[in-house]
Amino acid sequence: MVARISVCSRQRVFFTGRALIVNQLFALAAAMFVLAPIRVHAQSYPTKPIRIVVAATPGGTSDILARQIGQKLTELWKQPVIVENRPGADSNVGADYVAKSQPDGYTLLLMDLSTLTMGQIFYTKLGYDPAKDFAPITRIIFSPLLLATPTSFQVNTVKELIDYGKANPGSLNYASASNATRLALAQFNLQTGLDMAMIPYKGGSAAMTAIATGEVNVMMNGLLAAMPQLKGGKMKGIAIAGPKRMSAVPNIPTIIESGVPDFIHGTWQGLLAPASTPKDIIATLNAAVVKIINTPEIKDKLVAQGADVIGDTPEAFAAFLRDDTAKFAKVAKAAGIKPQ
């Protein structure tokens, strides 16, 4: 009897142990099944062409960057990267399109971030939520706004521009290519006491043409986009709206050192995806783009064109967007700008 009981006991232990092992194997298999999509994303992305939507006309800062980065991503991943321009409604057409695209990493948005952070300042109905409908990937560059005039215009410094405007009330106007430049020049008017009238243009290229032909007196546009016209003698740069002088144009002073305090405005270009894009795809894109813009070939070119390379993390990028939104809300309130 004792022996039989021992055998039964050993059988129970054996079967209990085997059941425990089977249960552990099932648990491990379930965990591997849950993690499988993450590994598949990381290992297979991308498997088809990627579109970078530029929410502006060709020839501007965002367009230039998208084409430079797109070419390098194509070389890196052996998948076509197509740049698609979707301008309109101060970049909101392109932004809205990407916000409502599939969150799979194959439709991205490259744009001047000021448009996102200013969206709710100028519009009561955007069709998308700038804070919730995008997954930040990385900020690419900062290029300060260039304060420019026609080469034939008689002013050469910020002080001369202010003196001219006050001596000739109502004579100055400025080309505005976006709400970002509109807000910057509104702040310039406030801080200098000028009353320059705004002339809207569809995109930075059109605004630069207006300056080159003398159609308007003043323009602010991203230094990177304005550099070819500046170097070609088609416009005159009198100051930049950055915290420091730029090595690409060392002889052009900042607006701050020209006597207008705390005046920093520029184009922060960034790359975003639709919200809910898998985090591993965001990480893959971040690593690739940051690597590309920090290669000597690209970085040296961007610096020579008048930009500072950034390449931050998605988390730092998200924090920047929150801070910039708060900053511009204060400027708009002081300038009396209300959403329409």
C-alpha cells in the first residue's frame, strides 16, 4: 500500500510539473505573439515608397529640406521617398491631409513649425488639432528670419528703416508669406512704433519676388530660403531675427543688437507623422533623419545656407511645440490678433 501511494504521488508530481511547464510555454508564446508586431515594424519598415508632404509651395525652406533629406533616405533604405507639395490656407491644407492619413509611417509632414504652433491663434476651425493629431519625429533646423529690403531702397540698417518709416508715415509695407511672418512683423511694428501695412503673398518665393522687383519695401523670410536671392544681389539683408549672427552672413547684425530687444523669430522646420504612428517607426525615422542631417555633407550645406541643425528627440520636439504655442499666444494677444 505504501509503495502504491508513493507511485501515485510521484505521478501527481510528474503531471503537475508537466502542466506547469506547458502553462509557462503558453505564457511565453503569448508574450512573443504580443511583441511580434513591434519587432516586425522595426525589422521591415519601410517596405514601400514614403511620401513627405510639404505644406508649402516649391522653393521654400521646407521644400529644400524635404528634397535633401528625401534623397538621402532613398539611398539609405532603397525605397523611393517622394516629396509632395500641398500648399494652401497658410500650410493648413497639407497639415490637415497628413493629420488624417494612415498612421503607418508612409505619409509624413515636413513644415515650418510656426504654422502648427500658431494655428489656433489665427483660425477658429482648423479641421485638425495641432497638439493631438501629430506624432513629432524631430526638429530639423532653425533658420532665423531675414529682414530684407529691395537693393534699390535707401535704408541699410534697422535704425534707418525706423527713421524712414517715422519720417514718412504710411509709406512702408511688408510682404507676408505666412502667419509666422505676419506675427513677426506685427511684433516689429509694436516694438518700433512703425505702421507698416501687410501685403499677403502665397508662399515665400512670391514674397521674395515682390522684394526683388521693389513691389514692397520690407520682407521677412527664412534665411535659408532667401540665401540665393541675397547672394545674387536681388535683395538686401539688413538684419536677422536670431539670437546670434549666422556664420553664413557674418556681416548682417541681429535685430536684437540693432536695438529691438528680445526679437527672435525664425523657421523651425520639423518632421511629423500622424498621431498613433507606432513608436518603433517614429524611433526608426528619428534615428535616420538625425543621422542624415548631422553628416558633414548635409550639415555643412545647411550651415552655409543659413541654418542651425537641431535633430532632437521626439520628446524634446513635443516640449518645444508646447512652449512655442504659449510664446506666440502672448505675442498675438499684445498685437491684438484674434482668430477668424
